[in-house]
Amino acid sequence: MEVSFLQSENLSAMFLDTASGSLENIHADKTVKEAASLRLVDSAGNSSYGGAAEYIKTRGNSTWNLDKKAYQIKLSKEAGLLNMPAAKHWILLANAIDDTLMKNELVFGYAERYTCVPSIRGEFIDLYINGDYLGNYYLCEKVEVGKNRLDIADLETATEALNRSDSYDNLTPYVSEDGRIKAFQGLTDPEDITGGYLVEHLPADEFEEEDNGFRTLTGECYSIVSPSPATVGQAEYICGLFDEMESAMAQPDGINPVTGKHISEYLDLDSWADKYVTEEVFHDPDAVAASMYLYKDRDSADPLIHCGPMWDYDRAMGSYGSEMYGIDSARQVGNYGIYVRQLMAFDEVSSLVYDKFQSNMVPYVENRVKADIYELNQKIEASADMDLVRWNQIHGYYADRNASVNYLAYFLEEKTEYLQDVWLGENDYCTVTFLDYFGNVYKSYQVKRGECFTEVPAISTYVAVFAGWYVQGENIPYISGLPVLEDVTYESRWIGIDIILQNGLNDLDMDLSQFDPETLENMADVLRQMQKNQEEEQDEERDGEQ
């Protein structure tokens, strides 16, 4: 039998050992922490760091259930790792759903060179825990306030300096009557609570589990990352400031009707425009919805809210599923609400976006991105091969990693060319939208005004037969090949399988030739089982009443 041995090159390796010698406990619960020791060895085999870790824990939300976990480590004392500035907290990103392993580093690198938004620094490594090879990882900084991280006033430390350590053992959770403020009682505030703050935009369902955050009057939800725990006064202050900013966004002139301040007196538009251009072109599906950080320093240093740091791009650039992230959609990020839809309505903001796109992004994509992708791939290719052997799976659109790597440059070139047409050219685009069985957006396409649209999405459900696409609210069917002259929405029409069972196929005025008898019978079985379950529930209710 022939045995092959793979050896990585170019990368440092981290050897980490947990106190228990196992990962079982921290893999079962991401709140569990375990002490550990670690050692870093460079690509030449020389030791570059060795020391104790106060803990290692798993991290992540949508990726936490994957086999290849991401981790957070806290060193016993501050240290600089792989030429990055000293700190205690470090993140080990698994990039498990990134079919190239390089997307975070590619976006972070662009942000550092071309934008004013704080960027995360990181290095690729091979990770070994308890002697087991766990694959290619990205050792990077944590998004946090600190002199070597996000260097703004540290309100959390200032609050700790005024309060006894045992005060934190008896904090009382606080929720305002309207549920918009979540904080803690029992701490004394510093005299100046205008900064610094680091907040993260959250989906509404995640806010329900949050105990340190706020929801604005417009319904936008935020976690207060720092200070944590936040006092009631601190949470009320930052929530009030965001309320004022969002009120200014909602006005046609961008001026808050109560304070008289323009949106530019609340939000640093340069950082917002840089972040929007980056996330629109790199096509981040989480943009504005999740992993969106904003920060504010003390008023005496800077009164504006800024965007950043950049974070979480493992699902960007399209190759996680072309159906999900089509290139031809300049409104991809804009679908997520006020931070794009309302801001881009202001001419001064859209002009700033277009200028940054033309000045920074276009030259980067035309002249630099292929070289960046090639250099990154050369650096990690051997490690990526080992990672594939270790995990034996690629969570991407392509089954081959090399195809996914090649697709990155293609995607960015195509998206940039498209946005040049939309943002900088004279062509006008219309949106063609298709709604699903429940009336939700199923697919959305951008079509040049006057051009023909021929792509019709396939759709199916389990208790109804698709009967065609019709203009929303009208009895006008979709006709392929007609020129698109305005935005149009098509709703899906359906015939319930119960109607088919009652009336028979021959009495229906539609073509069912595309459905084989077995498919229809399976749908009928599902309906019969649903009806049976409903009848049994009704019987149980009647028995209970008797």
C-alpha cells in the first residue's frame, strides 16, 4: 500500500494543548472555557512564541455547528503574535464555509490599503490542538477597544476604575419599559460618558437574546460590545444618539427636525462610503444586517459615529452559491434598509460613494486584485491541500478549490464592470422581482431598461402545483422576450393539491404535463397526512373539552 505524506510550507504553525487534553467540552457548548498552553513555530521551524492561555473557547453563530470550529483564545498576558501588536484576545477563524479560505484576508487587505475604515490584521497558520491537525486557520485580531486594536477612549476601563471589583458580582439587569434599552444597574458612571462605544448591528431575533444593547425608534437593533456591561446611563446615551442620527437619515434634507443637525454631523460619511463600496463590490450577504460594527470616541476627541472595523467576509464574492449572490445587483446591500436605502438617496452621499468606487475600487480590480489572489494562493496552497484532506469537504459552489480561487477575480471584475455601468455610466436598470408561494421575494434581477428578459426561475412547493407567473395584482401572465421598460413584480400563482384531489386533473384549466403521476401522488400523500394530523388534533381537543 502506498502512503502519501503532506507537508505544509510558508506558514507558521500553532500547537495548542488544552488542560483536559480534549476539545469535547468546549465543542459541546460555546460558553465553556478551558485553560491551555500554546506555542507558535515559524515556517523554518523556529519557535516564535510560547506561553499560557487563560482560556480557549469556541465561537461563531451560523458556523458554530460545522465540524471545523472557530476559536477564541485569551492569553495570560498581552503578547504580539506573528508580528501583530500585543494583546490578550485572539481569534482563530476556521473559514469553514469559504471555499478558497482567503476571502477575509482579501477584504481586510483592501480595506487597510484603500479605505479609512479600521481593518483587522491576521496571518494564516496550520493549527494543531492536543496533537491533532485541525487544518488551515486564520489567526487574527479580535474586534475590540484597545490601544493596539480600536484605539478610542476606553469607557469600559474608565467605569471599572470607579467601581469596586465586587460591584460587578451584584449587577441587576435592566430593561426599559418599552424594551428598547438593555443594560445593568449597580455601577457608577464616569463624568464623561460620550465615548468610547463599540456597537454591532444585530438582526431583530438576536436582539431578543441580548442583555447589553438597544433598539432605536426605527427598529434597528444593536449590541453594545464595549462598554460591557453597560450602565443604564451609557446605554441610554448611545441609543439616544443613534435615534437622532437615524431621524436625520429619514428626512428628505438629511437634517434632524429636532436638533437641526445634518446627517454629516452624526455619521462620518467617509467611513460609511468606504465600507459600503467595499461590501457592495465584494458582495457580502451579511452587510448591514449582521457583523456590522460602528464606533464612537469621546466627544472631545471626535463627536462622530464611524463605521468599522471590517469583519466577517467568508460568504462574500459569490462562490458560496451563484443563485444566492448574483453579480448583477447593485442593490444587494441596499436590500437591508436604512443604512443604504436612505443614505444613498442623498446626492452628496451617493456622489461620495461613486467617487470612492472610481478612485479606489476600479483601479484595484483592474490592476491589482489578480496579483493579490495569486500571491495569497501561493502562500497557503500546500496548507489548503492538507486542510482538504483533513476535512474532506468544500462548502462552496464549485467542488474544486482551484475553480473557486479563479472565480474570485472573475466575480470582482464582473461586479465592478456592472457597477461602472450602473453607477458611472448612462444606462438605466430596472428590477424584475419574482415572489414565492408566501409572497416573499424569491428572485430579483437587474435588467437594462429596454432590453429583453428571458430568464424565468423554476419554483415548487410541497402542497401546491405552480400555475405560472403573473404581474402582481393583475391577471397578466409573464411573457418571455418582452423588453423591460419599468420595475415589475411577478407573483406566483398556485393550485392547491386539495383542489386537484377534489376536482381531478381533467377539470383544471392548466397544463400539468410537466408533472409525472408519482410527483402528484407524493404531494397528495403529504396533504392527506396533514389533514389526518389536523383531524387527530381536533379529536384530542374535543376529548379534552368533554
